[in-house]
Amino acid sequence: MKILAIETSCDETAAAIVKDGRRVISNVIASQIDLHAKTGGVVPEVAAREHVLKMLPVLDECLELAKCSWSDIDALAVTKGPGLVSSLIIGTETASVISYVKSLPLIPVQHISGHIYSNWLDHEEDIEFPLLVLTVSGGHNELILMRGHHDFEVLGETRDDAAGEAFDKVARLLGLGYPGGPIISKTANSGDASAFKLPRIMLEKDSLDFSFSGLKTAVLSEVMKFNTNEAGQGELSEKVKADLAASFQDAVVEVLVAKLRRAADKHDVREVHLAGGVSANLRLRELAEREFEGMKLRYPKSILYCTDNAAMIGSSAYFLAQKKDFPVQNVIPSTSFFINS
Ligand code: KG4
Ligand code: ZN
């Protein structure tokens, strides 16, 4: 079954064709990073306008790379949320119209379930349930127990910032640019992770929730110690930036891995998965590999599958379609179709 999927929940206009939920035939991502770097973050209205410009060229390229025409496609999938409403609507409207014109079933997909299914992409061997997933992105941070396909139990979630959001905000504090995750990670390579004593916020004994806002404040108070002029602005040396980046990165990933361990001790699982933008972080992967040595640990096969992409939406849609019946659409669905599905 070939599914053409569309993802526009934030600042990536993406389309992909995925066969049987696992094999990626084409995967096109038009990133808006350069646009949003100018403002140090995503401005929703700007992102939505860019989606309008990129959506059709991205779809054309996706079909062309796959050497497919519309008649080769069995179903459509689209991200229904969560995300920026003005961005989501470009994807859902596009998918609705194509579904109507081409008489193709349309499968609405929850974005985080997409991240979870990024671990199925290009993996040949069977994935065994029950399994534990840590989803870590800019907008979400959850620990999920999965007993079967689309059977999710949220064991813990962030009480304030998500890990990726903390990376982005700290990068801004250090004057490193946007998006923060990859830049902090690169800067941290030349830093000393023990240079600054930053808190590991574990919350109550037994809690599987996360909290990163206190850590962000701790970094801010370290940065303020270096402020020299009366306007409260000062230059951080490259060495201080690298040491702070490395210390911060370790404080985040050590907590993520410790919580995963706590969850794995409570639940008898066969596999442990990392998913979402922060799963691209090499230090997180390294610590998780060490912690779960001898156990099946997975993270997305390609860095492109860690951050937002449409292939993961196509995979999630395929496994959802195995469980539910999705009729051919003969009307353009209203917004309530996506909210209630
Ligand atoms: O999954 P994603 O593309 O978007 C959301 O659904 O939120 O994740 C984006 C987040 C950003 O906060 C970005 O800074 C972070 O993932 N990220 C990283 C790395 N690459 C991306 N964080 C840490 N290390 C990385 N290498
Ligand atoms: Zn995402």
C-alpha cells in the first residue's frame, strides 16, 4: 500500500511516499530554517505563507522522485495536529482537496504518533511490543508505553518546557542562533561538561514527568555572572559558551536517560526507542546506548527522520489504516473531520 503523506505542523513543508508503512520511496522536506533564523524563532504567519508557496512544488517533487503518478497512490495522510494552526491548515486543506479530486482515502495523523513511527522507517526486522518510547522535540516531551500498534499509554510528560525548546532557548541565551539543538550540540564538542554545576531536575521519587524551565534559569544566572557593562550586556568567550553548552547538554540528556531507565524498571519492555528532533543528539544516543546495553535500543535510521518529516506521518497512517476503516472521501472534509478523527 502506497501512502502519500503531507506534514506542515510547524516550519517544514514536507511530503513523502511510503510503502507498507516502512519503505520510504521519496521524502521531500522544504525547510524554513533560514527564514526563521532571522527572527530567532518561528513566526506562525510567516511560516504559513511559506507553506502556501512550497506545498505544490514539494508535492510535485515527491511524486517525481518516486517516479509515481497519482494513480499509483492508494491513500493520503496528513498531520492533523498538534502544531501551529495556521501551518496545519495549509496541509489539511491541500490533502482534503486532493482526496476529493482524486477520490483517495484520507488518513488524519496525530503528529507525535508520527514521530513514534519514525522508528519503523527503513527498518527491516520486526519491532517487538511492549516497548517504551521517549519522544523529545521542540513542542513535546513524553514517555510512552506502547503495547501494540497505535496503543499508547503516556507514562510521563513535561510540566513546562520540552527538551528541544530548552535547547532552543539556551542557544539564544548564549547567542548561538536558531535552531538551538544542533548548534548547542556542535558547540558542546569543544566544551567541558563538568565546568558548570547545573541541576538534574528529577522531580518526585518515582515521577516520570520532566521539567526543564529551572535548568534554563540556572543557565541564565550563569550567563549573567559574565555580564560586564552597565546595560547588563557582556561578551561570553568562546570557551565559556562551549563549556556552558556542554554542561547544559549533559544536564538535559542525563535526566532523559535516567527517566527512561526509571520507566524501563517499572515496565517489562522488549525495546526502548528515542524519537523526535532531540533524538538526533549524539550525546543522548551515546548515554542511552550505554544505559541500555544488551537491550534493543532504536532511534530513527536517518537524521532526516528525527526532525519533522512526512515519511513518519505516512508510516503512522499505514498502521492506523490496518486498525480502522477509512472511506473514500466524496466531500471536502470540514475542520471537524480532523478534530474528531
Ligand atoms: O521534532 P522536531 O523537528 O519538531 C517538533 O515537533 O517540535 O524537533 C525540533 C527540535 C528543536 O527544538 C531542535 O532544537 C531540536 O529538535 N534538535 C536537537 C538536535 N537537532 C534538533 N536537539 C538537540 N540536539 C540535536 N542534535
Ligand atoms: Zn515534530
